[in-house]
Amino acid sequence: MTTITFDTLAYSKKLKAVGVPPEQADVQAEALAEIIDEKLATKRDLKELEARLTYKLTLRLGSMVVASSMATISILGFLIKFWH
């Protein structure tokens, strides 16, 4: 997962500027940085996930088409044999 840059110092300063106690502002900034780092997906993460899912779905669909074609050929073979 790609890291997102989050300026904890700037965020903490903004909190302090509106009256949040310094200790609380610092803790909130660090907590938010952890959440962003651990839980937030970037556009790159989403593109990579999309590529993996597209690949897997393409393989699965291809397998289904092959299986369907084989079943159709088997049924046609049976019918041809049955009618002769």
C-alpha cells in the first residue's frame, strides 16, 4: 500500500490555533496520521486492485466459456450419434 503524506505538525498547529489544548492537538494529529496510514487507500492502490480483479474475472469468464463450449460439443456429439 502506498503511503499518504499527512503533515501532523501543520494539523496540530491548526487545532491549537482554534483553542484545542496542545497535548490533545498533538495526540489527535498522531491518531489521524495512523488512521490515514493504515486504512486509507490511494488511487494507485485502487488501480492495482482493479487490475487484479479484472485479470481474475477474465480468467474465470474464459474458463466458463471453454466449459460451456465443451458441454455444447458433447451434447451435439450425443445428438448426432443418437439420430444416426
